[in-house]
Amino acid sequence: MPDGRHSDGPTEKCGVVGVSLDGRDAARPLYYALYALQHRGQESAGIVTHDGFQQHSHVEMGLVGDAFGEGDLEALKGPTGVGHVRYPTAGSVNSCCAQPFSVSFKSGSLGLSHNGNLVNTAELREELAASGHAFTSDGDTEVIAHDLARNLLEADLIRAVKRTMDRIHGSYSLTIAHDDTILGVRDPQGNRPLCIGELDDGYILASESAAIDVLDGDLIRDVRPGELVVLEEDGAGFDSYQLVEQDNTAHCFFEHVYFARPDSRIDGNLVYDVRRELGRKLWEESGVDSDVVLPVPDSGRAFASGYAEAAQDDGADVEFAEGLMKNRYVGRTFIMPTQDARERAVRLKLNPIRDVVEGRTVTVIDDSIVRGTTSTQLVKLLNDVGAEAVHMRIGAPEIVAPCYMGIDMASREELIAAGRDTDEIREDVGAESLSYLSIDAVAAALEESRADLCLGCVTGEYPYDIEGESTDRDIVRPDIEDPHAGVADD
């Protein structure tokens, strides 16, 4: 994992977008779409466009609003382009790994945006370097770009993409500008999301449908696992090529639990509805009598709403209340040099409303627990303002293993649930009781089988070959012992 990222929760991945329009510049629609995907990455933002003659690129570190000025957008000429917001999970945290990644070669130019993480980057980089390709970054996106450029010298567009897909292994959703042609590619197991939308004057590819909504577009469908989508010039339509067939998918369940915007649709499901259903199942599996249900903002809200509704349907006398107020101006850059400062940071970020909590039993609903630091301090805060008891309910299974598929999930040694049972975790965080949602409940809420979900972070069993890790996805997650404890992270 790159240094300098110490969030207590799983951190965002990346967001990609691509558009082909009829008669107007693509830069501003791409800019708005990236704004809609800002939650997926805050380290860098970039846009590459093509005006029919040459490629234009603007990539900067920072948020979308800071990376682009009016002059930057005006300089990005052309009706086609791709964009990217990045939270790095492979490669350094600096401008050389910011995207879209641009390559110029004998057969034209490429601008490539990538969400995901390859597991065979080192092997491909070594092979490409030996054949004369010079690399300027340590990220896996440049490896994909160079491999595709090499294949485009020898084959037409469709065959070149197929050859690259056959060589790269891992999770990826790609938007690619090959001169003025826009492509969308989703990995054969559909681990990372990608969808197609129609605009008034063209078509769009995006990580989430919220980016289509912001442009007043209509969601058409998700890009299928292993599919290549080619947007026609002048926004006239799109062509589809199913380049790789796979028996099972490996959809990332954490997209629905945490990462995606609740107003996005992913793989046919509205994220908000999924989270409410997860909350209802949480009550069914481990409901506890309490006076008030509090969500941990923001992602805990839909879970808590579903949980409280299910409790009330069962006759429980429980109130749903916003008892934790979030300060949106305390970000991951807040300096916390001492334990006292770290505890103060939690109070700055989440402040309990005493009148909602004091003298009452409280159930706190959160989407996940990763390191446990925030959960521990949150329970203490609620007790300090007079809660009679604090119960915690978590809308996802225990996270017992790192993610190699494009999520900065923390190392195994940092995960509070790795190698420990629920009661040990409960004791650590100081809650009266603690329960997690089962894997079967997650699969049921998504209306998918366990075999079609990537559950690596909660089972230690991965859908791709990773050195030192298991790929047996039918092994049931151990409730107590982590069988891979001590395996070093990449």
C-alpha cells in the first residue's frame, strides 16, 4: 500500500468516465461527470479530449474543482474524451500516476482511465520493458496503456483490445480514448462497475449512473463483464463486443455497502434500496431492543433506516434519530500527532446530540468496521454524553483480509477482525453488544449467489490468482480464526 493513507475506513477507489458527443466539446460534460464521481477519489483529476486532429490533456493533483479552471476546460477541445478521479491503490501518490494516462505511438494516441487493480503488473511491466517500452510511473494503468498500444500496431481495434484483455489479470473498468474513438471495457468477472448512458447529443460511459444523472442522461444498462463497448463518432450510438466469457462474476459487494453513491444503480440495483434491505436483514439476524437507532453518517443512514423500519414492523418501540452530527470540513489531512489529538479529531468529525442519547439505550448502525479506531472512540463519546448502553450493528460481514482488487482496505495486521471473534472485537470497541451481517444476507439483498460476488475481504478467498492467497471461493469464511494471518501484503 502506498504510504500516507491512514483512514480508519476503507478508502475510495477511482472513477472513470468517457463521452462521445455530436457537435459540442466534451470537456465540460466530463468535468460535471467527474464532480459526480468525486467520492471515488480525491488525489487527482484529469481529462483527455480529441478534436479530430490532436489529443488534448489536463491532469492535476487535487479535487476536481481545484484541478480545472475555466481556461483549462476551454483548451480541452473536441467532442470525445475520457476523464478520471483517482484514489491510488497501486502506484505512487504523485502526478506521474495521475490519470487519464496518455500515450502517443505510430498508430495514433491513447488516453486511458482505469478503476481497479491488476495482479500481474510486475510480470507485464518486465516483459514490456524488455521489448523497449519506457515507463514513467510505477502504476498498473501505464502497463495497460503500453500493452494496448503495442497490440494496436499489429491488429485492428477489437482484436487489440481482446489481446490486452487476455494478458491483464485482475479487476478493471476502463474508459479509453483512441484518437476520437471512445471505448469502455469491463473485466471478465465484472469486479468494478461500469455503465452506459444516453445523452441528448451522445453517449456516456461511467463508473456510476449518478454521473449520467448529473448530465440529464438516461441509464441504458451496465457494461457486461468481459464486454467492449465502442461509442460511435458524433454520438450516433454504440457497438458491443463480448470479448471474454466467464462462468461466474465477481461483483464487489462493497460497492453497495460503502463506495457507491446511494442514488447510483450498479448491476441493476439501486444502491439506496440495497442498503435499506441490508439494514432490514440486520434487524432480522441480530435485532436488539433499544430506545433509539442512530446511523453513523453518511453511509450508515440507509442501513439504519431499514433496520429501524424492520424493528417497528415487528412491533419494537424504537426511534430512528440523527443523533450524530458530521463536520464535513474535517478531512483525511487532519493532523493527529498524539492520542489526545486523535480522540479530539473524532469529536470534531462526529459530535453526538446529548438530548437524543442521554439516559437512553442506543443502537449505532455503521456500514463496516476496519481498524476499529473510530468505533471505539464513538462508543466512548456516546457513553460520555449519558447513553445507558451502546449496541453496535454492522451492515457488512467482518473484514478479515486485505483487498487486492482496487480498494485501500488496510493490511491484515491492521484489521481488527483478522484472527479474532466478534466478542473480542466487542470488548475492544467497548459496546454492550456487537453483531455483523452475514454473507448470506448480503448475497440475498443483492439477489446474487455467493459464487457471483467478490468476498475476498470477508473470506480471504479471492477470485484471482494472488501469490500467498486462496482462490477457493466456496470455502466458508472462518468465524474466529483467519487462516492467512501473517501473510505479507504486497
